[in-house]
Amino acid sequence: MNFDDLIERVAAPEKRANKVLDGVEHKMHEGAVMVAYAMHLLRTTEARHVYIHPDGEHGKRFDFTGWLSRRGFEKVSSLGTTSYGGEYKHGCGWWVTINPSSGKGDVVAQIGNQTLSAECKGGIINTRHAGQVSRIRRGLCETVGLLMASENQGRQVAVVPRTPQSLILAKRMAERCDRAGIEISLVGEKGEIFDVKPN
């Protein structure tokens, strides 16, 4: 199942316009990374219920309700004060709970007797601008750091967009992360998930 609506295409600011094709940046917001990874868990594991914990900024930049609705999810209850917080049910029996809160892991699911907790970051995926390329790399380092500082037990996964630079860094970090019990997954432009394994 590929998704064609994870990327926001926007005209680049003048100082970055020559660093992207046709002056258009492809932004994969953190909310897009979260929903892509949540769908991956529902499709590829025994999880039937996934929890997404965005903060307020994520909800401003990504339309969680609209995106889930286009995937066949119906909002059946509300949670919190945002328009997108609540329970979403799919006809096949999948559930997504969006609970706008911090400190709980961006995407959480119970898989068998183990809890999986993922930290996610987004970024501009088609740029050669040094500052924006660095943001994706920093995002991967941040997610790993947050997981190392977390007291959550179970599987821990760092999830960022797949770019040539994030792939290189992920391969470099994979072995050390594996020793710390942290997995790395990269999200492609259509929502494909690439698990980066240690050599």
C-alpha cells in the first residue's frame, strides 16, 4: 500500500530555491512520518491498535483526520481539546488513537507481549541545502537520544524520512544502536518502510 499524500510540496524560500529541482521543496512533516509508521505496524505486525501522540505543532502542519479518513478510518470519538484527537476505527478492525500529548512515544503499539515505542522526526527530503540536510541527520540523532533517555521498556525504534544522507548515517549508527536495543527505520516518499539492520 503506497501513499501519495505524505509529502507537502511548497515553493522554496529564495535562499534555498537553487538547492531543489524546479525550486519546489518536498516536506515530509513529522505527522506524516508518524502515520506512515503506524500504518506499517498495522499492516505488517499483529498489532490491531496503534497510538499516535503528536504535539500541537504536528497537528497544525499535518491533517491527521483527513489523512486517516482517506484511508477508510472513521472518527468514532474525540479525545482532548484538538479537532483531530480521538479514536479512529477502520472496517477491517484496525484502531488508531490520536492522543495529543508528549512524553509517551510518538507511535506506540502492543505487539504480542511487547510494547513498541517509536520516536519520529520529519524534514525536507529532496534538498541539497546544507542546513536542511543537516536537520534530517540531526533528527535521526535526536530520535535515538530520546529513546536512550526513555524509561519505556520493549522495542524502541527511531524513524525518520529516507534520504541519501539519512541512509548513510543510519547504516553508520545501526550497529551501536542495536547494542543499545534501538532499531532504525526510514520512511520513503510513498510511505515505504526501510529497516536499517546492523552488518
